[in-house]
Amino acid sequence: MDYRRFGNQIVVRIDKGEEILDKIKEIALSENIKLATVTALGATNNFTVGVYKTDEKKYYSNEFSGNFEIVSLTGTISTMNGEFYTHIHMSAGNENGEVFGGHLNKAIVSATCEMIIGVIDGEVDRYYDEEIGLNLFKL
């Protein structure tokens, strides 16, 4: 991985074999990011995404392997109890044009991943909402 910061924008290249969420965390901690948006595209050969069933308050994960293009990766960096927290969703398409996605649990880069992190001046923490069962922005 390599990255360069331009004011409040960080341009990132994540390399083959690296895990995307690990690299987001590494940058956020290194750059002391408390609030940001994340967008990316690239390629993956192994990823796990989940879907939250609100009635059960539970995530169900699906793992995919093969040749996939990351057609959309979007989310936020924030904090929970003052510590790093990220919420990322990803969609990836296979050679047949089928796209799979959801809440990102893991994604290994197969070629490259090009990412932009837009740092926002400020901090938004999260709290666990018992009714919904998720960690929500505390605004």
C-alpha cells in the first residue's frame, strides 16, 4: 500500500494480496482520522459481505472467491467510544456481469484498489442502539 495526502483528501493504492479494511484502519490511525468518507474501486479475488436482517438483529455473511471487479466501495470512518470505527459497503461483479454486495467484512485485493478518503474536520462518535441492534451516529 502507498498513499499521499493532499489537504483533506488522501489518495490510496492498495496492492495485490492486501486486505482492504486492514489498510483503511492503518491509514486512519496513522493520519489520526476521526471522521471521513471512503470511496474505491479495483479488483478482488476473495471477499465477504453481509446483510443485516433487522427483524433478527443479526448479520448473515456471504463469501465469494474468483475474479471480481469492485464496482463500488463506499462508507465512513468515524469513532465509537473514541476508538477507530468504520462502516463500509462493497459491490463486486464477476465475468458474467453478476454483482454481489453488502456490508464489507473482508476483501483481498487481486490486482489493485484505488481509494479516496475524504477527511472531514470534526468527530462523530457512535453508540449501540438496542432497538435497531446497530452502532449509530451519535449526532
